[in-house]
Amino acid sequence: MSVGWPRNQFQWVATMPVKFRMQSKNVRLFLLVLSKCAQESNWVPKELDLAITYNKVIIPFQIDDEMLTKPFNFRLTNVQRIEAFHNLEQAYDQLLGRIGVQTGLTRMDFFSLDEQLVEMLPFALWYGKKYGTVITLSDGMTTSTYDVIIPTLFCAQNAVFIGKAVNSRKYQNAIEKYFESRGSNTAPEFITLSAMDVEAIYTCLEEQLVKYGYHDIIINCVPNRGYDAALAIGRLMEKYSGNINAVQYLQNMGIISFSTDKNVGVGLDNKNFSLAEYIQLMGGRIANEYAGLYDSSEYESIMALFKKYCEPTRLKGVGGKAQGSFNTWAAVTKFFSQSAKDTNYGDGIKQELEADELHYSGSFSEDVFRNAMIGSVLDQLQTYHIIRDYEKDTAEDVVSVDFEYINPEIGNLLQQFEHEQITEEERYKSLKFIPMNGGLKVSSRLVQQAPIVSSGETEAHRKVKLAFLQDLLQRRYIENLQINAEDDTVSFAFCDTATMRLMKTQGLIFELIVYYLMRESGKYDDVETGVKIAWDAEDIAQEQLLIEALDRKGSSCFGYSEYVKARGEVIRQAIIGEAESVKNEIDIIALSGMNATMVSCKTSDNDNMQWVYEIRAVSDHFQSKGVLAVSSDYRNKSRAAFAERANQMNVTLWGTETLWSSKI
């Protein structure tokens, strides 16, 4: 058995073709689980050969005492094996240690640990123990990602951050957590200046030079820091000519030295951010609602479907003359969103009750309990104090639940799903609980007698929708398709909830396609979708605030009305706080080394310069590369002006001509 070991993406790599896994930049390690069966396998030797060919780090983890065959002995001659069959616990510790060393996620004292010395050889050869202190002039959260790059690459013992905004609790927490996650070997210090003029910066920097010593300091010139900072550093370098080193990290260029010694920073390019680190440093959090909807086995089918229907459908008038067009994908997704709507069950729950507590006890078939999301919703209802004392038990494919509640509608709803009462229609239903947006909902995968043509649509719309439904049926995304020619309606059922969610949102599939294309390109260390970023503000999730508010009220807070009251208060506070917080939703963030790429995905046929302005503003703010991905072909001459304008604003444009050719 063998496992390709990516950075934080185990499930994705496991589904990739072996050869591509080995070529991928995302895969740094090859974990070889050695056993008698592995040596006798037809595929394991081939995967091992590919790992050797593509120069991957190989870690053999031997789980039995079977002697190596000659072929395996030859392949692993210079590779140290971990013999797990002697002491499994010790072997696991050894394995995790070697993985940590090779991934570079943590910084350890490599001067005392031989294993670390191997990874840090470039730094040790060039610098020995020099440059133990890095001084950074910071703008706070605005530059937090760039602030830590130089201290990280130089393995600094001390990292001093100077500026007007470094006293921010959010900024300090972000920096401290970052270095803690990397082994706590860098000690951060924060010095707040009331003014960032030349004299104030110069005086503060000189004080640090005296404190830490001239020869041990690197001054980190964060890009776009301003003229005052540049002048202050320049004066300092002139005064201490040849004794001070100042560097800057530039995206795609690495470390730039402003010192007499231009070799400062040579070889220090062997580290990268994890996405978790990067987002945390930006003051953001991942709010990804649709990651994992589909694994890579469905990817080709999804992309083929989108490619077929993403281009506009041309309308023809009398005599076959062109008479406009419409966005095909928008038309079909609008149809699904209108025909498969959720029911806001919470709206019908009576909130003011005088009745005593009720006790619910019911049983469900295990598949219904899982598919209808009953368990996860009941967990949520308990978390938000709508029910309590929730317990469940599973025996012989039947799940039994018990809990206390006061809103009869909740018990009535669950009774519809009980294994002795459920109807065929209820089998297509599932429960949802969205705490901040409507509460308890019922979603149905069953679409019944939905009109094919809406007001203002044409026969062309009808043909596209019917063709799309037939494609979905063929690909097994829907089932039981019935077309009623008399009243021009259709009935069908989505095969699963994930597919239904995917088809109801216009831009969702396109975003996932771009996400997968970037992942499979091998050009990025890590990729994530649906990232929520807050600028210069505390951004505690509203859901967490709501839970804390309910918990503070204790046992007296019970039932749907108490939940609704608390939710209303949290929402009101959020509205008040909007003036203090600017938030952005970034469709895709990718990392390569310590450089970030931010991608905005659009599916409209009509170019809008606001798209360019938005991604440019976000990418500039976080000093990253901005990319606009649009589901249109920009080889069309009519779109040349838009493409040129995007280029002038330093925004990379990915149209379908780029995406489908995998040139991203």
C-alpha cells in the first residue's frame, strides 16, 4: 500500500491518478506502507518508481518483519525505514517527526537537531547563526502576511514589529498564533509609535540596533510602506554604512537585498504558508459551505456539463436572422432555484406557548435518518436551546431518538420521517437548520409539475431546459424524469442534496471547476474556496455569538421563541457593527510558496468593469495576485477592450479559452 501525502488535502490526492499525484507540486511526501502484501502487489512498485522518478521524499513505514525483496531493497537502498512492527507508538512519533521536518510547517532548533539541519542547510551554510533579529515596519493587519515572511525565512529568534497599528489585539494575536504554530522558536515584540514620520521611525530603529547589535539585525522593508520609512532606513544605512542589512520580499521574486552584501537572502526560498496560516494572518476565517460537494471522480462529468451549457444561446428571428441571445446556464439554474425551493418551517412554529415541556420518542430507518439530515439538525437544535436532553441509539439499522421540547410543530415534523409512517414523498425531503437565516427549514429533492417556460421566455429557453434535464438524467444526477406535454411541465427528483444545491446556484459549479483546475495544475501548494475575510475588525462568527448569548441565559432559555429573540439581538448588533467592519468573500485563494493568488469567478455574458475593480482592490489590499475567471471566450474581438483594461489594471483574466486549455 502507498499513499501520496499532500499538504492538508489527503482526500483529494487519494482520488487523483497516480502519475499526476506524483507530478503534482501539492504532493511533497510519499508514504510507503511496507508489508508482504505491498511487496507482492502489482501497483505498489510502479507507484514507488514514479515517486523516485519525480524526486518525491519517500518515507517507508514497515508494518511487518517480512524481509525486503531484491527489487524493493534496491529501490530503498538509501532510504531510512521506520520499523513499526517493533514499537508501533514509537514508530508513529518518528513518522510524525519526519513528516513535520519535510513539510516545513514548524521551525525547530536545527542547529541541535540533525534532521532539521538537512532542511535548513542553505541557511546554515550561508549565515550560520547570524541575523537572529528581524525588525519590521508594519501597518498592522494590512501587511500582516508580508510582516512575517522575512522572520520566517531567516528563522529569526526575535521578530520586532514597529508601527502605529501594531497595538491592535487582533494583529498581535495573529502574529503570536502564527509563530506558536511553527514551534514557538521566534519571539515577537510589538512597539507602538504615535507617529510614523522620519524622525520617529529613525529613533526607534536606532534604539533596536543598540539593543540587539548592528550585525545581528535584518530590517524588513515591507512593500508599499511609504516614503518616511524609506528615508528613515536610508539615513540609518548611511550612518552605519556596511553594518546594516535591509531586505524586501517581493512576490515571484523572493528576497531583494538593499545592502552592500547582495547575497543576503540567497537560498532562503524553501518555505511556504499553509492556507490556514495565511487566512489567519489576514484576519479572516474560512466560511466554505460547498467544499467537498463532489470528489474528483465527478469532476470530469461536471465540467463537461458546464462546458456544454455555459456559452450563450443565440436567438433567431424571421428568416433565421440573429435576434439576441440569453445566458444558457443562468436560464437552467434559475429554473431549478424556482422549482426546488426550501420551506421555511420555522415561520410556522408558534413562539409563544404556555404548555408544559413535551417528550419526543421516535424511531427512523438508518438511511432516512442519514439522508434527511435528522441527526445533524437535532444536534443543532440542542446547541441553540430549542430542544434539550437529546439522545440517540442505533440498533439493527434503526435509529431511536429522545429529547425534551416545547414547540409541538417540531415533533409533528419528525413524525413524518418515522420508519413506520414515512411516505415515498417524505423520502425525498431533508431537514436544514440555518441559525442566522430562517432557522428550521425543509428541503425537498422532489420537483413536481414545474413549468418549463416562465414569463418572458421563448421556445429556445424551453429546448435548452429540456436538453439539460435529459443530460442530467443520463448522468444520473436526477431520476424519474416525466415531461407533461399537455401543460408543459416536468417532474423529477434530484439524486442527492449536494447535486440539488449545485444546480440551484448559477456560479457555484463554475467556481468549483476553477478550483479543481487550479488544484490539478500542480502550480499551487494549497487551494481553498469560499473564504471570508474581514478587514481590520474583529470578526467573530454570528453563530458563535448567538450560542454564547443563549448559553449565558442558562436552563431558563428554552424553546424556539428564546432562540428567535436572541438571534434578533445578535443580528441588530451585527448591523450596528457593519460600519466598523469591511468584509470580502473571495471565491478562491491559492498559495504557491509564500505568494497568494486571489480569484473571482463570474458566469455572466456581459463584461462588467466592476469585477476588475473589486478583485484589484482585494488583491492590492492583501498584496496578492488578482485573477478574474469568466465563463466566456475572450478570443472574441468584441471582448478585446475589456481584456486590455483588465491587463492595464494588473488583473489576470482567465476566460474559457484559458481554462479549458489548462493554461492557468
